[in-house]
Amino acid sequence: MMRTTVHFATNRVVGNPADAIGGYRAAIVPSPAAMTYGTAFVEGIDLDTNAQGVVSQIAATSVGRFPEQAIGDLADAGRDLLVFVHGFDNTFSDAITRAAFNREWLAASGAAAADTTVVAFSWPSKGQIAEVPDLEGDYRFDQSMARNSALHLMTFLANLEPILSAARKHRQRSILLAHSMGNLALQGAVESWFQHGNGDAVMFDHAILAAADCDYDTFAQPGTALSGLVRLAARVAIYYSRADRVLDLSEVLNLTRRLGQNGPRDRADAAAFPPAQYLMEDCSAYRDYDVGFLNSHQYYRQSKQVRALIAANIV
């Protein structure tokens, strides 16, 4: 049986320490210093059926920083690193299993650069949204949690930076993958990074923004939003789909187009988005998976054709 290791950090409150797997609540810790770092193991992943598996065990955890064993494993993992930030409607367990699933489908592509060690950041999404989201309830809750996780995600990246630097000395590349509302948390983290006086740091060789649930003009705001991401990643790839029904609903709620619907504002402007730094991928036409309301937002991991496209682009 396939067993996948996922290193993680979370700003969720640990409501029941005795419940190592299910004790992480949809509430934010009082400060970034109180975040939990650890290692989890996932079993039961099936790429053919898109089964994301279950968390079978959580190893030793620590507060405020990665455990020493994890730091050593990540700094010299013998393969590239994948950093995953999940989207809305994810419990802690969902975040960990989807991180593991993403690691496995990338590795299955056969590309050496896609065989990674994965690190997940889990922010406090409820994970209780039904087939049609409760727009004024759970969706708004998750959106608030993503926005309020900006400083915590920035702190996670700051703790990760020396590990990525050490890994680079071992010729290991690093890849960032943010899905859905995880891009909203990332947007705030990038802003916070520079607001706290941090300078340019190419932490990631490739940043993947998939089905991003944030404003489509996020790159058009100098010094704010995601405009600074290119200062932290050598290349930024934006995957979008006009068939994403979840983002259509999000547009109605937020009164503005979403980045993951049709790409960023002025995406065809080579001056604003130099091809050497930005990659735009329209995934609207892919239908090789069970397309439903929520699934239309998950094409990046459920469509084998899109998975192959993403893997080919990070080589």
C-alpha cells in the first residue's frame, strides 16, 4: 500500500491534543509563534480513482518551528520540495491528504523534477461546505480565515526559507502550489513579507496558482496583493478555467472577477507579464474527469490531462 509522508505547519488551534489527527479545529492560534509543525503519514491514495487516502499517523510535533528531524529531512531530501497551500472547504485531514495526493500525481508523471518531498500549510477552513456552498455562511467563514492567516503563512515561509536555501545547496528545487482560496492567504502573506521589511528572496523555482479564488487584478496593484510574488519565485504559472462553476459563484458574491476564471487583468500584456517570468494556462476545455459543481474547481488534480500539463511545465 502506498504510504506518503507529509511535513506540515498549521495555524489551527489544537482543540483536543489526545486526538492527534482530528483535534485540529477551524480556529486560529493566538500568534504565529503558537503554530504547530509536524509530520504526517497518508495511506490509501489511488490515482486512478482520485481517492486521496486517509491520515494514518502523525509523528512528533513541535510548536513554533519544524522538528529537528523534519528540518534535516527537508534540507537534504534527495529530491525537490513541493509546498502546498490548500483551498476552501478543507479540514486539517483534507489538507494533509490532498498534499499527499498532489505529491503522488506529480511523481507519477515520470519527470524527475516532479518527484518531490511535500510540505503543507493548513489554515483553518471548516471543511463543511455541501455541493452548493452556503455563501453567507461557510464560504464567508473560510474567506475570513484565509485572509486572517496571512501573517501566519508569512511566518511559515520565513521559517521555511533557510531550509529551502540549504536544499538549494544540494541542487534541490522548490515548487509552490496554491489552490483556490489558498491564493487569498498567499496574497496576504506576500504583502506581509515585504511590509515586515523582508527583501527579495527567490524561495521558489516555480509557483503554481491553480483555480485562484482572489481578485483578478491582484497583480495590477504595485507593492500589494500578489504583485510581489515574482520577487519570491523565479516563475509564476497561473492555471484558470472558464468552466469553474465555483468561481462563477464566487464572482457573484465578491462582485469582481476571480483570478482563476480567465487569468489576471491584462494577461496578454507581455510588458506586465513577461513570458520568462509568467506562464498562463487556460484549462477550460479539459473534461477528462467527473465534472460537477465542486469538481469543476478541482480540475488541477482530478484531470489527468491538466496534471500532465502542470508536471511538464515545472521541468
